[in-house]
Amino acid sequence: MRKNIVAGNWKMNTTVPEGVQLAKDVCAAVAAEANLKCDVIMGVPFTHLMAVKEVIGDANVGLAAQNCADHTSGAYTGEVSAAMVASTGANYVILGHSERRGYYNESYEMLKTKVDLALENGLKVIFCCGESLEERENGSFKDVIGAEIRDSLFHLTAEQMANIVIAYEPIWAIGTGKTATSDQAQEIHAFIRGLLADKYGAQVADDTTILYGGSCKPSNAPELFAKPDIDGGLIGGASLKAADFMGIVTAF
């Protein structure tokens, strides 16, 4: 049975001391929540991974890197491999975020390689997909999302898919204050689950967690999470304040 997950993506924010304090605040809030109904993950900068892992300790909180390299090792100055990420104690890696695709030209093929390397090194993958405003308005958004998923994930086996979480993030709603309506989000989540069912069968589709990302906040999370195919959120700005983040966690 699929998990409900609320994952924070801190992006390029906080110094290490600031991040350690935020992690302490989140872990304390999670520990104080007697009836937690979702898994909680913090997606932190590379520089923070080991320090935040130490803060987490035995707490019921997952740790994600925000990226990994598409090479195993070698002369790639500034890159961080999946093996390096795993060695910090991280459980997850976020791949395919629209900012990585847009600013750093990450292709379907590159992401396919990154997914493989992450899985080979024991990491679970939070795989992002989503459409631009132009693609939403011209009606091509399902074609775009379908291609992102098929071309980077559909080489995997059904067993490997158990380690994939999909995050739908309408690009036009990221950091803009705009949010897809709960019905718009549900439509795409159901579409993605249908793609998985066509490829892998109903069981894999039913077991795959699909998150919504795109200006999700405490005020709209309950309506979003009430939809049958929305299993949580990949949270940007609201993950930088423990109170806001926990307001989303407790929306379940």
C-alpha cells in the first residue's frame, strides 16, 4: 500500500548552521506529533547532508539530496555522485526538478542515467515531472508529462518502481503563489497513475506514491490531500519554516 509523504525541498537556502536549526525544529515537531499520518522527508543542500543526518539520528524523518551526478566518479569537478550521497546516510534523492531541467538542461536520457545510479546505490528517487504555463494553455501538458515519465522511468522493472516516488509539479505554480486547483492536480495524478497501470499493472500503479508540488501550503494542503490520487506534497518555500511545514504535514 502506498505511503503518504510530505517532503521539503529547501533548494539553495540556509547556511549549515541555519539548516541544522531548521532540522532540529522539524524533528522536534515530528516527535511531538502523536498521530502522524505521513512520512516526513527533508531535502537539503549537499553541504548540509551529514550535519542534518546527525540531527535526525533515530527520528522518524527521511533525508534527501536535491540532485546527484550522472556519472559514477571521475574528473567531474563540482559534481556529487549517487554513491557520495548515499554515504552521507541520505535515503532519497530528488531528480528531474523543473529547475534542474530548465536551468541546467537536464535531458530525459541524463535523468534516466541518474535514476539508475541512484537506485544502484540504494537511494529512493523522488522523480519530478510537470508542464510549463505555455504547455498547460496549449493543451500539450499530458503529452509532456507522459514523455518525461516514459523516457526516464519506463526502462525500470516493477520491482525497481517500488523505490520511485513521483512528484507532479506544474512549473507555472512553483514559487509563483499560483496553485493548480485540487481538481486540476487530481486529474494529472490520476493520469500518471493510469500511465503506470498501463505499463506495470494496477498493483504497481496503486502502490506508487504521487506527490503534488507547486505552492502547496497549510491553507490549501487539506483540499489537495483529500483527493484520491494525491498522496502528499513536495514542498518548496513552506518547508523553510518548521511551523508552515508542519501545518502541511498535519493536513493529513
